[in-house]
Amino acid sequence: MFIGAPEIQQISPYTVHKEFEEDVLVCNKRVPIPASFDQKLLHSSEIDDVDRAELRRFYRPGAAAASSLQPGRMYLRSLPTCLDKSWMCGRAAVDSSLLARYYTDTGSALVLHADSVDEIDEVQLMQAFVERSNHLKDKDRVAISNLFDRLPSFSRPRSVYVNLVIDTTNSIYFRRHQEHVPGIMLIEAARQAMYAHYHHFSHWTRSQAAFAIESLHVDFHNFVNPNYPVRIRVEEVESAEARSSGEKAAGIASFYQSNKLAAVATMRANVIKTELFKRMRNVKPLASCDRFLPVKNIARTAAFVSAGGKRLEGTLNDISAGGINASFDHDPSLELNAQFDFLMFVDAIGLVGAKVELLWTEVREGRNVAGFKIIEIQTPCEKRLRETIKNFTFLNMRREVV
């Protein structure tokens, strides 16, 4: 039960193939909720007393005056079931084609006939014709969606809705004041939303399947204001045959703000095993001698412990898959070909250790600079070193060899 639930219900980073919560740009995942259902459900053994109370909180019987409504049904409280044409005059304008999709014209009134309503349209109808006390919040839609997820007898459109998380303190997208949400943030949100859609309907889990994106096309229609909420609808575009094969994924993510279309992103991807995905993206340096400058997360001071137990601390200048370059403030009296246990710390990676051999040393600008060759490294540390180079360094254009 979601009474008292927070306005934002987080989506696990695991679901959208991220590592940290602050990297997740979508929240409040839900699928389309029924516009109405048969009252018999309230007495069904499929639901418990808590779910029954929730249904009565969000749905109501059809208006007695609306004789054209299907009898014995409960209707979503945020949808007007019967719109008197004379009452509608002078109220907020709603596109006639929208009304025609869901309402039957009886002459004097419009009567709801749809079992399902697109959330984008539901919000417009709610804001135009429903009193505020019957409005739904997105956290309510999540609660309703989760409830019907537990009822396999209900078939609903294979769409997913999420909200965009707009955190202006996120320095990745808002390093400076922005008049609008950056387009690159919408692209990443579209990718995450499509993952949320895929994992909701697929029997494959995140540990089993990942996307290798083939194409991504984005049409921007309006600027996105960082001060107003954004809802995203994800729909499938692949055929049922392609979907059943499990080898392809394709979807359209549509961004709406203040009931206006802001952007549409179309993505197509191959679905591959996660282990293969990890191997493909685990980019190795082109050569073991390529040198990389620490950019972030790497502690600049590293430890070098000699065979006799003497500990030296050096400042990292650059690193490679095959060696280390470090500076020392004083003459450590190093002997060529001496071996050391090397250890450095990388935030978000951990400790990286290896056995290294001193190849050369020289004095530069009053400091002793030394080049070490990695002669032994355990597989876990080798993987951490590659991850460190891939994520937290940039090629040193002035040096190519140890």
C-alpha cells in the first residue's frame, strides 16, 4: 500500500544499468492504469483488503445520471465520466480529437467509453474538467500500476511512464546556470527510460541482458524548463516477432512538459548477454606503453615498498597498463632493476596493487622522477587498473613510452 508514499519513488540504478543513485535520471515507473474495471473485482479473491481499499480510494462508481455508461463498473476518479456540453462551454479548451478518442457523443453530453486512457491525455482531461480533490499525483499512478501488476488477468498497453529527475545540483548536467535542461540529459534519460520499459516487460533481468545501441534519433520540439515536471512515455516499435526473439529492442521515448511535447527519442538496440556487453565495453589501452594522465578519483600519492620493507611515497605523474611514472621529493637512492610492491587508491574502484621494477630515474626541476615497469599483477587488480585508465584518465600526448 502506498498511502503516505513519497512524491518520488526511486528506480534502482541496477535497472537502468548505472552504478550510483545520483546517476539515475528517471523515477516513478508505472504502466498505463485502467480507466475503468468491473465492480466484481472488488469481491474477487485476487485482491486483499488493502488492495480493495486502494481501489475504492482511486475509483468510483459511474454517475447515476450517465445512463450511457456501462453498468456495474468503477471509473478512475481523475477522469470525467460524463461531460455535459452546456457545462463545458467556457471551460478550458481541450482538443476535440482527444475527446473523440475516449468519449461517445450522445447529443447533449459526452460519455466515457474507453477502458484505457493514455496518461498524457488523462492529465489534460483531469486538469480541464475534474475538481482538484479528485486529481491524481504520479505517486498515486505508481500505486495503482503496481496494484494491477499483481492482477495477471488485466491486459494493459505495453507502455511505461516515468518522470524526469531534474536535479540542478548535478554538476554533470548543470555545471553552470542553465536556462533549460540540457539536451544531452534528455538523451541519457531516454536511454534509462527504455531500459526501465524493457526490464518491466521482458523476462530477462539486468544481470542477463543489456543494450548495444545501434541508433538513436532525437527530435527536439521545445526547450525543457528545469522548474517544471516532465513525464516520459516509452512505447515499443518493434514487431511482436522481433520482440519474441529477444534479440532486438526498439522504443520511442516522448517527453512532455505542461502538456506540450518537448522531445521524441527513437532508439534501436541489439539485446546481448550482459557478460558479452561487459567484455565489449571493457576497452583496453591500444598499447601497454600508452601513458595516461590522472584526471579525477585517483589519489596522487602512491606507495612503493621495497623488498626490505622500506616504504617510499611518490606523486603519480602518469600510468599505463604496463608501467608507472612517479616523482619523489627527495633522493630515495633507488637502484636500477630494484623491485617494489606498488599500491595506489582510486575512489569508486578501490586499491590497485602490482609488483613493479625500476627501469630509470632522473632529476627534473629539482625532483627525482622514476619510471617503473609492471612485472606482476593479479587479475582483479589488472581489471581495476584498466577501469581506472578507462574512467579517470586521459592520454598523455607528450609521452608514449615508459
